[in-house]
Amino acid sequence: PKGVGQLNTRKDLLELHKTVALWRELPLKELQKECKELDVSSAGFSKRPTDEEQRAELMERLLLGLCLGDWEKRGVQVRRVDTLQAARRLVERSEQLSAMSTGELLKEFGNLGLPPDAIDPPDHEVMLLRLKAVARWKELSLKELQRECKEEEISVGGIASKLTEAGQKHELVERLILVSCASIWEDLGLPLKRLGSIEAAGKLATEYNRLDRMDAVQQSDLRKEYASLGLPPDAGRPPDQGDILERLKAVALWRALP
């Protein structure tokens, strides 16, 4: 495959042909073992394929596995990407990003869908790494995206089951972007890993800011806000001002959670 720089000698090419010939003769379970050994995903099929269709798909993924070392030396993280086609798109996108100026990366960073009050754009190298990560997430299967989120302790709940697979992937990518790039919201104390969308995080940030302003200049209004929650008079002694702010923020969070 294109981009396999380590397979450029006659001996290497011969070994490749022998390996592929072996894979073609292996039963499905043995191909799955080969995938595991190469850290290549053997999951994420979009339908219920026949054994032969699975074998053909795993063969492609194993070929992809042979490209991993060369591509990763070039700074492209293609592990868990399921197909050669997706990996090639990722390699092309990563090379495009690597060739961009700081100004061009800033523009790309601004296109992630986060509002200006959520991001404090990092330096060139950090922006490049994060944009490459976003490009990679967009090429992962739904199952691999869910795995990625769980490893980062990001909520995968609250996604409408009626959404298409593409729609579910979009929501998970948005959550990953939110956690990795919304630095200002993180500093504000928003639990980004628990929120379901950039929109939900934006509304919660607005509410936190409103409550903070009220606490700073209109504390009596903050107490009225607390009273509007409808707690009965015998629910406990009235909390002090700091507790009121924290409790109101907790209520705002509960309303925002998926």
C-alpha cells in the first residue's frame, strides 16, 4: 500500500507477499488473532457480514497494520482506524495540517465549533496535535469512538437512539473536542467530561457566569434564586452565601447533564 516506506527492498516485498498469502488461507478466528497481535481493530462492522465479508475486511485492516509503523514515524496516529481508505484520508489530512502556518491553524481551530469564550488558542505545536487528533476521531468507527471516550472518562450516554450511526459519531467527536479544546470552560470549573454537547456546555457556562455575577453584586437576588427552587422551610437551616452559590451551580449542572 502507498506509504509503506519500510517495505521498499526486494526481501521486504517478498515477505509481504508471503504474509498476505498466509492471511488468505487462514480461517476467520485466526485472522482475528492476527489483528489482535498487530493491535488492529477486529470490531466495528456496520452490518452483519458473512464470514467471507469479515475475512475480506480483516485482510484490509491487517494490511493497514503493516503501514502503522511508517505512518506513525511521520506523526500520524492511525491505530484503531478500520480501513485503508480512512487511514489514507487521515494521512492526507495530517500532512495538510503539518504544512499550515500558525494563522491557518488558528482558523482551523476556530472551525471546531467552539465559541470564542470557550477557547484560549494554544501555541502552534499544541494546536497541530489537537487538530490531528480531531482528524483521527472523525475517521474512527462508532465502536472505536465509544472506546476512545470511555478511556478518557467522557460520557457516552444521552445520545438519541434514533440518530444514524453518522449522527452518533458526530456527537461523540463533539464531546472529545469539547474536553480537549475548551480550556477556558475547563478553568471555569465546568465538568466537561460529563456534558453531552458543546451547546449544553455553552449554556452551563453562561449560567455559571450569571450566578457568579449575581454573587458578586446582588447577593439578595442569589438568595431569591435559591428560594425559587421550592425547598420546604423545614428542609434544613438556611445555607450561607457560599453554599448557596455552589448549590445553585449544582442545580444548573444537573439540568445540563445528558
